[in-house]
Amino acid sequence: MEVSRKPPIVHKAVFPARYESLASISRFIRQVAAQADLDSTVIYRVDAAVDEACSNIIEHAYGDHLTGNIECTCQIDDTALTIILRDDGRPFNPNAIPEPDITAPLEERTDHGLGLLFIRKWMDEVHYEFSGQGNTLTLVKYRNPHK
Amino acid sequence: MQITSAQYKHCDLVKPSGRIDSATAPQFAEALNQIMAKGQYKIAIDLSQVEFISSAGLRVLINTQKLCKRYNRGEVALASVPENILSALELAGFTTLFKIYEDVLTAVGSF
């Protein structure tokens, strides 16, 4: 018996790679996540992971002297919300960064690496690829199959 | 993001609202730095109106806590933390580094 599947819903938007874009990116992600029928807690977490990923692109892939865009493609299918972030900057692989020690006493806490926790812990899959044209980061959040 | 602050007898109260992300965290840091520049290191932060905090906001919190706790001269206490913000603090392991109060009056009264 053939299983009928709805075609995926795709939304795409391009934002200038500047911190001032983060609020607009958040609005876009929240709209798409709501359309994927994710609950408010999960929407917050997806929003946070994308914010961290985009902040990293702005800070590390482009940095102070490079300018460019962040291309954000969102796909909703039966099983997941998939968010693909593309940039034309330097290679930056968030998966290569070690996690901070979140049990260390105050004086030994470093203030970096925290954003990667949000990406790794709050998304179900994180895939990174550098093609020579730029970075592609794919973030996947599974949809609740019972909804 | 909007920030208001008020000076009480035993502490200063800071109330940010909206998003604290990489774009707005410097403004949050500046508000806290201005208080510390006056020699005040006992600070309560009312988070009730914060809709979102990223790691950039968490960095401001931890750096301020380090400065305030130095020489035992004070500390940062958090109050009225929304559920999503609390889950971010928990994920980052911050709930052991800050006293967290259910309401602002209790936080201010703790100093």
C-alpha cells in the first residue's frame, strides 16, 4: 500500500549578516515553527538555536571585515522542521567547538561556548558542511508525531 | 530592548524587557556597568519582561556576577524568571551561580 505524503512546505528568506537582523530572523523562524505546529516551548528552543547559529555566522564566518548574507531555508514535512543556514564566509564548524564545563565554579567559568549548548541540546540533529562556496548548517527539529 | 533601573536602600534593581541577543546585550551590559561604576555591587535583575535571552545575554550575567562577587562586595540576584528563560539558565548551568527569587520584592529584600 502506498503511503500518501503531503509535499513539504518550504519558506526561504535572506538576511544581511548583522546582529541587527537577529530580531527579524527570530520573527521568521517563529512563524515557520508555529506553522510546523510546534508547541511554545519548542518554538522558543528552535528560535534560540537559530539565533546562536546566526550569531556565530556573523561573528566567526564573516567577522569584523567581511560582509554578506545569511540565507535561511525552512522545510516542514511530515516528520520534521528542517532549517538550513547558508553563508559565504570563512569556514566555521560549530560541531568542532568543545562544550564548556557548566559545572565549574563561577571564577572558572568561561563565557564562550554557551551558544553551542543551545544548538546541540535543543535541536535533534545538527549537520555542517563547507563546500568552498561557504558554510551550510542544517538544524533539524522533529515534529510531535502524535499531533 | 528597554531597560529601567532603580536604586533601593540595599541594592539596585534592573529591569530589562524584550530580547537580549547579540544586538542588544551591549546595552544590557552598559546598564549594569553604570551601576558598578557607582560602587554598587548588590544588584537584583527583574527578568519578568524578558522574552528571549541568548548566550550573549548569559555572558553579560556571568561577567557581572564575577565582578560583583569579587572581594565579597556583593552579588547579582535574579527575580521573576519566565519558564523559557529559566530553562536557558538551567541548560547553561547558571542556576547554581545565581540566587533566583520568585518575585522582585523577595529579591530586593534579600540584600
